[in-house]
Amino acid sequence: MIALNQVCFRTLKYDPPWEIDTYFKIGGYRSWKKILEEKTDPAEIINKLKASGLRGRGGAGFPTGVKWSFMPRNKPGNKYIVCNSDEGEPGTFKDRDILRYNPHQIIEGMAIAGYVIGASTGYNYIRGEFTEPIERFSTALKEAYAAGLLGKNILGSSIDFDLHYYPGAGAYICGEETALLNSIEGKKGLPRFKPPFPAGYGLYGKPTTINNTESLASVPVILEKGSQWFLDLGTPTSGGSKIFCVSGHVNKPGNYEIPMGTPFKDLLELAGGVRNGHTLKAVIPGGSSVPVVPAEIMMETNMDYESISKAGSMLGAGSVIVMDETTCMVRALDRISHFYREESCGQCTPCREGTGWMNRVIHRIYHRQGLQEDLDKLISIANNINGHTICALGDAAATPVISFIKHFRNEFQYYIDHRVT
């Protein structure tokens, strides 16, 4: 029996799950109140996060406790904690549901993070199209302020923490943390050169820590139930539970919060199996920017960082896109490459020009106008983009091209061999 909804979706069994009274019922804000009362040593909290095995849930998988330790908390002046709720990766839809059904846990996680890194102000950057999630988070903020859990001198503790939300404008590039910071500042959402890194020079030029929604929402539960409890949910190197967004050719698409290390075949069963009795062809396990994995490999793979890496892909944000045997891989890659062409900010020449070239070549192959040299040309273009851009969007555009051709070259070759002149 798979343990479901132990962390970020733990309010779902109550109605309504998003109100502050519901959050109090499950022990919400208990960790925050204890910190305020005891003035807990920030280093102690960081050590608990390190011991829990919590890794960033936005895609990179960087250990959260280690990231928090980078902040020069005793440096004079303002510091900021920022939550990345932009969620623009195709196939990803978990963060919006945390905002909808458990917004107070994000607020508590951000308040704790602010305390640990020495920030008195936080911003939650939310994708502008998330109308209902924004409304829920806004209402939850008002409830938290009314309960005296945010603001100045919180519960007489002499600790200050103000929290705001900032709606984005629908740019995928603003999921990149420095582009997100520029957007909050009212600038064009372009990624910054690094170094300097946000921990030293971030929002408004001040030290800033940026975490994903699911990462921050996991923190209160870790402090409440203990590092070992969280670690034991998953694997020794991929602690805790993880929300997997299952979409595509399944009977029950949706979000599934399950322990790290759960076999993919069990997740697929939770999602009702492949639609209409069809057979599995391939899976993109972490969002459209990670390598595609053929069915025979994926069915033997567990849902954790190391297992999926061994299968030749990445866990990413846990965005599981399922494709059955009816899927045309050429058409799928045509659509994916179009997305990255449209969303490139154009700042870096390899990405600006390369995403356009890749999409045009794939598009002409799909429309049976491809040339025999096109597949090698695509690989060459992708390799010239990889690692040559300011941010990871270039890599995100190149990776699917390389992996689709690697595993399904015969389909691309068929379209070229049956070229229509």
C-alpha cells in the first residue's frame, strides 16, 4: 500500500482544505510558533533539513539545507526569501495545487526560511494565469496576518516577517531564478550572468534565497515530524515524498504525492494505467526539458533522482508525460521544439538562433520535406547550444532533440525516406 499525501497534500482529507482553521487542525504553524517562542538557532534548522534529505523540488534537486547555508545571514542590510511558483514547464501542474489546497503551509515554510536566512521580507512569485491559486494564496495571507503570524513583532517575539505575492506575466523564462528576480524588480525577465549568485546579489541587489513551492511547503512538516521521519519516507539519497504530475495517455491524469523511490509501474497503476488498454511506448519523467525514456527501461525504474539518472534521464520537477504506442515521436518533438523556440528570451545567440533552426528542421521532417543530412544536423545544432547559454533554457531545448533522435531515430528516418517532393 503506497502512502499518499503525507506532506504537501496532507490537508486534502479535510473540507475545505485551504482555510487556516483546517491548517491549525493538522498542527499547522506549530513549528513557526515554536521557533518564535524558543528563538531556535538557525543552524539547528539547517542541519535538520540536511539530515532530512530534502532536495529542491523545482527541477535541479539541490539540497535545500545546503542552499540555505549559503546565505550570509549576519551580513547587515536587507535579505529576501523568494518562492518560485511560476511553474511553466510543460507537464508540470503540482505547485498550483499546493497553492489551491494548502497555501498556509507555503506561508509557514517561507516564514521559517526567512527566519533562518535572516530575511524580514518574502515574495511568492506566482504564474499570472493561476487565477484561483492566486486568490487562495491572497486569502491565506490575510488570514495569517489576522492571526498575528506575520508582520512586525510576531506574537511578541521581536521577530519581523512580511510576505507578499507577485503575479508573473506568463513567461517561461521567468521560471529561471534570476529572470524571476528581474521581473519582480519591474525589469524585463532576462536571466542574469552568474556569478554573482543570488545568495550574494539577488533581489534589489541584496542577498536572496530562492526555493520552489513544494520545497518550502515541505519544511514545516520536516520540523514537526522530524528529519528521520521525512528521510524514511523516501530513499537514503532522495528523502521524503514527491508530487508527480502524471499527464498524457493515462486513464486518471493528476497529481500524486508518493514516497521517493516508488516504482514507476506503481505510479502508472495509481494513474489508472495506459489509456484504453493501449501499450506504453515512452515516458518523459521530469517535464519536457528532460530526456525521453523508452517504455522497457521506464517500467524497470523507480521514481527517485538516482534511479531516473541511471535510466538516462532526470527527475526534474516530477512531470511525468506518458505516451502510448499511437504517439508519433516526430510530431511530439515538433511540438516541444516549437515551445522552446517561442519561449527563448533571445538574449543568447546559440539559444535564440539554435531553437529556431531546430524547430524549422524538425517541422520540415514532420511535413515530409526532410533531407538525409537533417538528423546529424539536428544533433550538431543541439550540441552547439548545450552549455553555451546564460541559463538552462538552451539545454532544455537541446536535450529532447538529442534523446528523441537517440531512442526513436527510425521514426524520423521513416519520414525522411518517405519524403514528399
